[in-house]
Amino acid sequence: MQLKNNLTANLQFNYRKNIGKMVTYHDEAGNKITKPEKPKLAMIHIPGGATVEIDDDVYNELLKGKTEVQQYIDVTNEIEDAEIKMDKHKLSITERQFTGKTKEVNLFNEAIKCGDLSIVEKPVVNISKEQMLKEIHEAGVNMANNAADKEIALVYEKLFPL
């Protein structure tokens, strides 16, 4: 798949290569212990304005990562004692105030949504027609089971964009 960086600045994203992999060993007493592998981190670097090609597996791993971000609201306060006016309005200051709430987001997906990154060539989708139909029906869309493959793929792509 290919990605294009629409910014003049570089973009960098980290991802884990071994999510869900387990390692098994025996301790000194002979007990069998299974635990997650130590994280193997990798980084992808996309120069400003460049179009790069990445593996589909890397793309899928980038979509799995979650980051917790704080939510803010913008509060505008007018300054009453100011003699300066802006466009016939009183001078005002906009402050960002923390709401006390947080949410989990995927920074890579957010960069695609806001237009910093654009997908030039989409990744190959390796799921069967039956799996696509199942997910379409679970999303609440009624579609005939004997629909053409192209129609199913088109509806699936609209419901679950990459």
C-alpha cells in the first residue's frame, strides 16, 4: 500500500511488531511459565510531501495502537479594560480548558481522517465474500446473499473504510 504525507513536516509513527505473542520457559523449580514477549517496537518515518510504500502488515499494526488523549474546550473571554478593538469587537483571549475527560484514539488513523496523510494505494483485503456479508449484516445493512462480488466489496469498503 502507498501513503502520501500532505504536510511539509515529517511524520513518525511507532508500532509493536509482536502484539499477542507469548514466550514459554521453565523457571528454576521446573514450573512452566508463559508470559507475553518483550515488546519489539518499530518506527515508520514519512518525509514531508513524500509518497511511501509500506507493507499491508505494517499498516494493520499501525491501526491497532491506541493513545489516551485529554479533551479540552475553548473558552473565549473578553478583556473589558482594553482600549484595543479587533474588527469593531472588544479584544478577547481564547483559553483551552481541560474538561477532565480522556478518550482513546489511534494517532495514525487521526492523521488520515484530518488529511495529514492520504492513502494513494489501498491495502489488499484478504477476507472472503461470506465474511464481508456477515460484517455488512452485523452493521445493520440489509443485502442479498446472492449479490455480485463487486457490489458486496463496494458496500463493505463504504462501511469499513481502510
